Amino acid sequence: MFVQLAQSTSVTGDGSFGDLLVYQLTGFIIVLSVLCSLWLAVTIMGKLFKVIDLKDPIPENAAKPSAAPAVTAPSVQPTSAVQITPELMAVVGAALHTVIQGPFKIVSVEETKTPPKS
């Protein structure tokens, strides 16, 4: 059906008002038919999910986060393992510039502790 509509709208005439109207109406019909088929697909999926009756992956009795979680200040212990050199700051700055591609400000550089492999 769509192929026949598309073939009938090819510009073979002189571009008169009737040709343009047929072209626009054909596009409108195609858009509406695609939207209707999407609506039908979503409706069918909704009915299918209703029949399957999938349970919510988050249990109802799960602990919900409180409205105002308690914020504790992290304990900062200076370590001598990380030597913040100008070269390290340049590398971190270059990495940030590559990823963010915008203005940034380095506040602190800390070493992460990796768990021992077992």
C-alpha cells in the first residue's frame, strides 16, 4: 500500500497545486498509519504484560530512603602514598578536559583503595 502511495506521488507533472496536494495528503496518511501501528503495538504489549502479571522488581516492604538522609562528614586522613605533583595535576586536567570538554575545577585528588585479590 505504501509503495503504491509513494509511486503515485512521484513528481511527473508540472508541480501544480493538485500534485502538491496529493503529495502532502500521502505523507499525512503515511504518518497517521505509522502512529496508529505504534499505538496498536503498545496496546498489545500492555495487554500482554497484564496477562503475564509481572511482579514489581522492587518489593513493597523494601526500605525506602528517608526524605532527609543523615549526612556525615567524611574523615579525611592525609596519606603520604599520593604525591600530588604538577605532572599529576596536568594529567588529571587533560583527562577532565577530554571527557567533559568544558570548564572545570579540580578540588582534590585522592587515591582509591583497591581490595586485595583473593
